[in-house]
Amino acid sequence: MKRRALTILLLIVSVGFIGCSNQQQSHPPKTLLISFDGFGHDYLQKTATPHFDSLIAGGVQAEGLIPVFPSKTFPNHYSIATGLYPENTGFVNNTMYDPKWEEWYRISDREAVEDGRWYGGEPIWNTLEKQGIKTGTMFWVGSEADIQGMRPTHWKTYDDDMPGKARIDTVMKWMTDSGDQTVDFATLYYSDVDTKGHRYGTDSDSVKQAIERADRLMGYLKDQMMANDLWSNTNIIIVSDHGMVDLSADKLIRLDQIIDMDDLERVNWGPMTGIQPKEGEKEEVYQALKSAEENYRVYKKEDLPERYHLKNHRRVEDIIMVADLGYTILDEDYQDEFIESLPRATHGYDNNKKAMQAFFIAHGPDFKEGEKVGAFQNIHIYELINHLMDTEPAPSDGSIDSVKVLLK
Ligand code: AMP
Ligand code: ZN
Ligand code: ZN
């Protein structure tokens, strides 16, 4: 009799225990989203990267991460955050002119960067905060702005000089705080690799050293996560926003030799150059560019290819030039300065070019181990994070089905 009672008691205790541990397992793991700006899909082959290699061995790597067009930093980080194409966020370039507001957005203009009116759609930190999950952004495009009247629980004003390890230390604190502000979703951002690529070219020692610094940061991150008991219950997503291509003095497109610059209201220079002609000059400017179309493509805004997902926004200029890979669109004023600054590299080109693809690695309890998958578009990452966090996504252009292949 006694023995039976003991068995029943043991049964009750163990059922209770299993129930409790099930409850713990059903709580979604934490997610850490990390961006290394300008880290091309092939950069891991440039030098030894033991820490990235070990993340890949225990996780999943994509052959490439396809950016949105233009393959610039701000549109891409914001499309990753929202799962929306640029024409649906209004974040159509790093530099933008809004003809309705008659105002410019520049990434060096703090007031504009922190002004939520520029940022359409719903960033992931808002989606999660609305559903009771605390978030912390150790830099991310848009996270310094008041969007939908909200901000992450923890966020920082962008400071390029803040040391890499200190960024990790701050995020570790946010994720382990015992109070009611404990963060379950955090971001980290590093510009080092992009900066060195622009200044010295993709094959420079400076880029190799920046890749090695990024790799050491991943070693430090792992150590800190292990020490803070975060390693086994955190899904880590490592991305970049775009790749990089070298420029040269023999790949120039002199805009002022093709059209009369006096016919223009403004020019938004870059591998994608936006041209706003003066009233009544659009057809003439377009025809001149069309008849000289060599080493670039030119489109009237309304004829932009659908795959660019760009034409349905007022911040896109009336005529768009897209330079061929590695070509620079400029005028006489800038030519000497440009040539003197070589070797250098840039991005912003057609997002279907392999050289514009970024890298993608994911590691953690929900991701496959030791698998490689094909390239996919970065707009799916918003849905992926919602899936990992067990939250309801806002309407987006991405889909979880496109990235299910990453998951166990
Ligand atoms: P890009 O011109 O497209 O190469 O832009 C990359 C630059 O954006 C980097 O040099 C960063 O320093 C800068 N950047 C990234 N995030 C921010 C931010 N939140 N605020 C201001 N600048 C930023
Ligand atoms: Zn970038
Ligand atoms: Zn850049």
C-alpha cells in the first residue's frame, strides 16, 4: 500500500516536472540580429575566419543574401527591418528628396535620421514590442526614429566610434537584465568592413583585416553569450546589406557630356542616378540619355522594371540611370577628385548582380546544423524573425515559406 502511494506520488511529481520543463521549452528563444555592413557573399573566402566558420559548421549559411534595389545601406537595413520593398516603406535611397514636403533626407543629417516621418511600414522592434516582447537596438537604421509613435525599449544614437566589444557588452546587459526590461530581441551593427571596402577596394589588406576584426568579434560574442547562459537559447542571424565592387578610371559615364545639365532640377548621384528634369524638359533629357545608352540603362520612372519595386513612390526621380557594374556616373567637377581617390569600391548597382549579394549565416536552436542553402531576398528576414519569436507579423512583402529551408 505504502509502495503504491509512493509510486503515485513520484508519478505526480514527474508529470509536474515534465509539464514545467515543457513550458520552459515552449517559450520562444531569444533572437540576435547582427549586420556587418558591406560584407559581400564571398568575403569569407578572403582570409581565415575561424569564428564565422564554427558558426557555419553548427548552423546554416546561404550562398548569398539578395539586397533590395538600390543596393545601398539605408534602404536595405530598413527593408530587412520591415520586410517591405523600398516603394512600400518610402525609404528609396540613402539620399532622398521628398517633393511634397520639399525636404531632403541625408544619412549625415541627424534631424532627418531621427525623424519618423521618413520611415513607412512597421519595423520588427515595433511588431515585437506591440506583442509584449522587449527589444534593444545597438544601432540599426530606423531605430533612432519615433516610428508609429514607438521606439525599442533600449536604443542608442548612432556612434561609429563606439568600440565593437562595448556594443556586445551593452547587448549582453540588455539580454540578461533581471528586471522587467529584459530584452528578447536585439540588434548589433558594424560599418568597419564597408568603410574599408569603399576606401581601399575589395582586394585590399585593409578589407582582409576588417573581416578578421569582424571574425574576432564573433569569437568574443560567443564567449560572452556562453558566460551569460545565452548561447544555447538564442537564435543568431548574421547578415549584411549588400556586396561591393571595385571602381576604375576607365569605367566612367560623364553625364554632362550626354545631357545639358542646365535642363535639370536636381541630380541624385550614385550607381543608380536619379535625375529630376526641369518642367517641360523630361522628354528631351530622356531621349538624349536613351540614344547614348552605353554602360548604363536609362528608364522613365513609370517604365522601371517591376523587379526593382521602386516606381510607386514620389521620392523617386522622373528619370533613373542604372550604371553597369563597376561604372561611375559623374560630371567634370568630380572627375579628377574621383580618379585621385582610387583604388576604391562601391555598391548601389542592380540587385540581380552577384557582386551586390551580401552574406547570411544563422545559428541557434531553431536553425539547421551544417547546411548550405541557396540565395534568398532579404525582405524575408522580417517574417523569419516573427516565426522565431512566435509573433504575428504586420503585412509585408516577404514570406516564411521562402526561408523555411533554414529551419529544423
Ligand atoms: P553607404 O553610403 O551606403 O555605404 O552607408 C554606410 C554608412 O552608413 C556607414 O559608413 C555608417 O557609418 C553609416 N550609418 C549606418 N547606420 C547609421 C545610422 N543609424 N546613422 C547614421 N549613419 C549610419
Ligand atoms: Zn551598407
Ligand atoms: Zn557602403
